[in-house]
Amino acid sequence: MLEIVEKTLLTGIGAMALTQKKAEELIDDLKKRMNLTEEEGKNLLDKLRDAAKDNQKKLEEMAQDEVKKACDRIGVVTTEDFIKLQKKVEQLEKQLKAQDK
């Protein structure tokens, strides 16, 4: 299950990398066709990069949420929950040892 989520995430990131390369090619083409200056082309590319970064962050957040949901569905315990349980067991063991004395 986690393997599928991981593959999906990596595929999305790979697609974004390809999209950025295509965006750069599109900018070069637009600069030639529309007689954009180097500065105008750079500004447009920067805007596209910022949008791609925002989309990447959203994709990562969505992937994390999906992983959490999948873990909840299959009953995987979080590290935080495990540590709480571990501390509780240690407390109970101490209480049992104290009662035995």
C-alpha cells in the first residue's frame, strides 16, 4: 500500500520536473515569437517556477495526508502513539515491581 503511494508521489514529482523543462522551452519559443525581452522572459519563467513550487508543496501535502489515511486504515501506529504506549508500559512495570516488594 505504501509502495503505491510512494510510486504515485515520485511520478508526480517527475511529471513536475518535465513540466518545468517544457515551460522553459515554451518561454524560449514565446520570446522568439512575441519578441519578449530577456527580462520579460525571465519574469515569466520565474512566475511559472513559483507556481510549480506551490503545486509541488500541495502535492507533497496531499501525499502525506493520503499516507496518513492509509496508515490509519490498515492500523499502523504512529511513532508518537508508540512512544506514549511505551512510557505507559514502563510506568505499569514500575508499579508492578513496587507492589511485588
